[in-house]
Amino acid sequence: MLIIFSCFNKKNSLLIITLFFIIQIADTSAGIKYRINMFTPAHTEIRLKDQIWDDLFKKYKILRVTHPKNYSHKFWDFSYLMEKYKIKKTNLVAFGRSTRKASAETRYYYYDNFRKKKLTLNTVYVIDSTGHLRHLKHLLKDKDVGFFYRDDLWVMVRAEKERMNDKDKKAFKNVKPKLLEINEEKSLYYENDDNYYGFGWSHNFKKPGIWSEGSISTLLFRTDKNYGDLKLEVSCAPYITKKNNILELDVYVNNAFNGNVKMVKKNQDEKIEILISEKLIKNNEIKIDFNFKNPFSPYEVFESPDGRKLGILIKNIKITTN
């Protein structure tokens, strides 16, 4: 500014400074507008409009999702209702960062309770995926649990079965395990919502295959008719670390012990063959539980920040007559 006044008379100096000021305002106006808009309340789209939400959230003040993680897209469906009805507790969040180990342990806690058919009172559970819905129906269909399908979302609430309307009941009746065709090999992808897995599975970073996560992982499927005795072939690779040079697991078929498996080949595909007796199969539905003796997370062995306790990476499954 001193240079301008030293080079021009007062009138011209003021004109030049004014011109520079106008140019600077024009150059920074977009940023100023952005800063102002940060303090302007954003328009919130009300995504959930069914009367059921008003009925439930006036009564229940805890909201849980069946697959808790640091960022859930379902948060945006419920964010308005959580504020409107003053929800007291929730694990349905949208964080940029969180403690992965804590998130994983929370998932295992919920899965363990679901398998024990334990639901807490005063809680609305948002069902995260089709696989979770199928598994929960398998576990709770004979219990006093209300399953509600509204606004393209499934939720469940303990002791609210009588509140289900005809559409809920019809939609719930149509929930069945996914059909696994005889002699047809199926590749598994975590991102595929119409799948064969229940609780205890996780992603493979958008690559083929699904990782078992936690101490128990469940596959759930059906056949189109009674084929007698069957054999399930599972192509997988174990997660072997410096803390466990042997991955050991027990296999259960429809809650009956089937066998013990030990895997030792790091990063190499192996095949688990599970013989399924006809007498264990009911309504052509089959549930396979993998119970892991010693799962470890990459975090525990200093490989990565990944807090998931991994067991096997399943790539393909195939059912055949035996």
C-alpha cells in the first residue's frame, strides 16, 4: 500500500486500492458463501414416513443396528427420527474414524446374544442385511418378536409380534434361505446382499470371497427338494499368523456336531468337505456353523489396524448328492 501511495497521487492510489479490494472480494466470495452455509441448517429429507416409526419411537428409546460399524448408510434413514424422538442410545452412526477393535467386539457381543435368542427391552433393532434377516427368522420365528417391513427397511422389536400387520406377516413369511442349486458352484461376494451367509462374516476389501469374523460364522441355505444325504464343498483359505500356525474349527450342521478341521497352509486354498445326513435336514433348510478355536485379528499380530478376528476366507461353495 505504501508503494502505491509513493508512486501515484492520492486520488489514483485510492482508486487502485479500491479496485484491488473488489477483485479480492470476487475471488473469495465462493469461500465466504461456503463458510456462511456451514452455519445454515441443512434441509433434512424425511425418508421414513410410515406410522410405525411414530408408534415405536414414542415407546422405545434405544436404537440398534444388527451389524454395528463406524459408518452405516442406514444412519441417514434414521437421523431425523433419532433427533425428533430423542433416542437415548444408539450404535447407528456415521463416523469418519473409530476404534476398529471395539467395533468388532461389539458385533460379536450382539451376534452371541442373537444366537442365544436374547433381545433387550426398550430397543428397536434395525436389521442390516438380507442375510441377517434370514438368520434372525431362523432363530426367532417362534418367539414373541415383531418383525416390521416398512419404507423398504426391516426392524424387529421384542414382545411386539401382535403389532405386525398383514403386509409385515406376508413379507416375513416369504423370507427364506437362499436356494443353493445342486451341483452348481457358487462364488461368494460380501457385497452381494442376496447371499448364503448369516452372522459372522465380513468383507474381503471388495475382492472375491467372504471372511469369517469372530468365533462363530454361519452359512444358511436351502435345496429345492429332498435329495437325501448331501455333501457341501467349501473352498477356502485360512488366516494363519505367527501366533497361530494351525487354524482349528468345529463344524456343526443344523446344531449337530459334524467334525473338527485343522488347517495349516498359509494363504493357500483348501477344501472342506461336510457330509450332511438326511435325518438332520428339515424343510430342505441347512445351517452350517463354523466354530473357531483360535481366531486372531491382523491388529493383534501387528499386521494392520484391522480389528476383525479372522478365520477362513471362503471363495466358493458347492452342494452335491452323496
